[in-house]
Amino acid sequence: MSTTRATVTEAQSYPMTELRRPVPKDAEASPVEESPTDAQVVQSEAATPVLKLIVAGYSFFCAGVNDGTLGPLIPYIISSFSIGTGEIAIIYGVTFAGWLIAAITNPVLTAHLTLGQLLGIGAVLQLAAHFLRPWGPLPLFCAAFLLQSLGMGYQDSHSNTFVGSLRNVPHRWLSFIHACYALGCFLGPLIATAVATSAPGDGDAWRRVYFVLIGICTLNVVGVAVAFRDSLWSKLPHRPSNGNGSEGEEQKRSRAALRGMARLLKSRTLWLLSIFYFLTLGANFTAGGWVVEFLTTVRGGDLAAAGYVPTGFYGGMLAGRLLLAEPTFRYGEQRMLLLYSALCVALQLVFWLQPNIVGSAVALSFIGFFSGPFFATGMSVASKLFSREDQPAALGFVFVLAQAGGAIFPSVTGLIATSAGVAVLQPIVLTLFVAGGISWWLVPKVPQRSD
């Protein structure tokens, strides 16, 4: 395959090829003469796009703050809307719907929009979601979560793929952006609990949390507009038209994207990785989202104090993503994640079987610590198991399905808790960690690659 043909194929597969474009080994032997744009492309490969990495990390921080605030607010939402745990499941259900829509539409949008445009759409959708939450009835409040997850499905999945495609130590940069997510989750419960308890006599004080998130997400939109302005207003490159017009070219791109996705969906590796993420992220979201309700309802804890317990969980996750990235990479990513899965299972048993609230909070913090490297490490492994041409679609699908697990399992927990009580949290989380470890054990070994 010639250099020209390879370049065109990559340009069609994903709009951010300026960071991944292969450089001919012998420039004099190459039949393609480099244009000034190509020279800039080569230079961009050597340099680390620091501003773009910061904005990518900040998008994960926004997602973390959003996810971290929900758990502590669940008791207030139940009280304010006079609903039960079954109705809370609706929030997670519409969140799942948003991720599902993102999974379906992402391949086609990727074929038509540039990286900056995809990130911009995602950032604006998230900001719109937060504008809807501070007021209005339950249906409007729940609908905002669909917009939020759809925006995250576009922005975070493509930010993740963008960082994973970098040549300069991508495993460290992946750890960085996912640590930013954990930082947001760490601060989320602090913000939510502090604001919700600031006016004890006001039953709707918790809604003011979303004014804080409006400010945070406004900065997210500005960051994307500044850092990714090079592709925000541009168009995707395409083959010269043979007289069929741009409409024919657009249709070709859509068909090519759907064919590529159909081929990937037949991959056993893709489904094993997706199942691992689906289960483990489901375990994390279920544990972090329902722990406050569990500690207050089952263990008899004080709501004002229990609201800070998720902070320990997400703080452990942040520490794990910062401290365990290098040991995990050095001693073998697949081997180390199996070890972390076993430790999470053991700690979950400690959380479940001993009744002390402080002991449960400590065990939960260590679960967050050892599950911290899961996401970045799994994405690093996935980037090695798929060719560069398939990485955008494959990693985007895995990422979105992971987030879908983070929405559907808390929803299922809420539905079951309606009749069985919130105590079902513990066996559900334990089962998810065990099943996730098994699915990771079945993921193929990373082959040696030269590309």
C-alpha cells in the first residue's frame, strides 16, 4: 500500500490524524512531496500538545464533578420530589439512553465532523444540561441527564481517543486525563454536601449545586473553542470528487464508517474489553452513587457526615490513578489489573461483612485506590490490540459502553432496592467486580507491534 493511500485512509477514519499521521521512513524515496501543511503535521507529532491535553483533562474533570455530585444528592432528590429509589433509577436510565445514542451516532459523526467540532458539540450539550437542572419538575430534571451523558459521550470519548493516539508516552497522558476525572469526582461530593447543607431550612438548597456546575462547564466550552480552534471551523479532508458532488462523498463516508463499525463488532477482543469496562465501571458508579443512601438507611449514619464518604472513595481513585500508573505499566498491565481486581473483591467483602461505618468508609477508599488504574490502563491495552485505523471507532465504542454500564447498574440497583432495600448494593457490587476480573482475564495478550 502506498504512502498516499495510507494517508487518505487514516484521514477518513478519524478527524484528528494530524497527531497520528505516519512519516515516511525515506523522505527522498517517497512519491509524495510534503506540503507546508504536512510539515506542520510532522512537527505536531514531535511536540506534545500541552494546551489540548489540559483541555482534554478538564473535560474529564467536568464529567467527574457531574458524577461525583449525584450520589450525595440522592437523599435530597428523594425528599424534594417525594419519590422512592425506583424513581431515582429513571435518572440512571436516561443517562444510559444518552450513552446509547452516543454509541450509535459516534461512528457516523466521526466520518463527517472534525475533532474540534465533536468536542464542541459535547461541551455545549453538557452546559445545556446544567442549565436545566436548577429548576423545573422531575421530568425536566431527568431529561437533563440524557443531554449530559450524550455530551460526555461525544466529548470524553473523543478526548480519550485523541490522547491515546499520541506518540509520546500515551499511557502517562491517559493516566493524567483519567486522574482529572477522579479529581472531579473527589471534589463533587464536597461541593454537593457543602451547598446542600448550607441552608438547613431550605428543602431546595441542593439545586444550587448546579449553578456551580454551570460555571465549571462554561469554562469547558471556552477551553475547547481556544485549544481546538484549528479544527473547530475546518472541514475534513476528502478524496477529489469524480463529479458526484459533495453529497456523494458524504454518503461514501457514512457507508465506510458503518462498514468499519460492523467489522469491529465481530471482534471478540472488542466485546471482552467492552464487557470488562461495562462491569467494572458499573461497580464503581453503583458503589459511589448509592453508598450515602446505604450508610444512612442500612447502617444508620448521619446524612451530613455520610455525604462526605464518597469523597474518600474518589480520593482513593485519584491517588490510584496518579501513583499506580507507572508500576502497572512496568510490571505488566494485564497482570496488574488482575491483581487489583482481586484486591477490590477482598475489600468489597470487608465493606459488606463488617458493620462499622468508619471501617466501611476506609475499605471503600481502598477500593477506589486499586480500581483507579482500571480505565486508563484498559484504554492503553486497547490501543495496542487494535490497528491505528481501527482505534478511533474501537476505543470510542469501548468508552461509551463503559459509561453505559456506569448508568445501567446503578439504575438496576435502584429498581431492586425498591422492593429488597438498599442492602442489595453490596452483593451487586461484589458480583460486578468478580465478573469484571474474569472478563479481563479473557482479554487476549498484547501482541508486539511495530506501527
